Amino acid sequence: IVKADVFPSAGCGSSDTRPCSGDTSQIQLWDWFSIRGWSVVAKAEIRNRIRKLRFENNEMTQQELADRAACTRQTIVALEQGKYLPSLALAFRIAKVFGVLLEDVFEYEE
């Protein structure tokens, strides 16, 4: 799933899918992304149990988890709201903070 806001707003390479080289022919969306060096992947649902795990661990605050996982509180907020997917390294650090496996924190659904 591609959101419209990933396209530049104007000029070459805008949402009309023209590459910046001046070529006005239509190109495939995949090409549009590859020209810019972006990778395209299918959207997967990744759910997490971070909020539940915080409360099961002496009602750990978002700030405490952030400090222990070496990220910001805003990152924890975004993760809990499902608005952000962590890097693999951050996902492992969060699991380590709780002393559980990665799969106990994050669940992948196709």
C-alpha cells in the first residue's frame, strides 16, 4: 500500500510519476521508487504488546522503557499506537528489557 504523501508535491518526479531526467513517458510505480533508490514492500501488520508488557513489569513508564531500550519516549508512544515499526535492533532491545523473546513482544500478520 502506497500513501499519496510519499510523492514529492511538485516539480520533476511529482505525483504524475515522471522521473526527474525530463522523460515525460509514464513509468511503473515500482520504477518511480527504484529511480529514487527507495525499496517497496507489501504492507504487513505487525502488532506489539509493549503497553501490556510495561504494565506487567511493575507499571514501567514509557520513559523508563525508552531509557532502557536506548530510544526516545516519543518512539515508545508511536510504537504503542501502531504508528511506527522499530528497527530490528530496537525490537531486540525492547524484548531484552522485558526478558522475553522477540515473538513475545511483536506479532507478524500477513
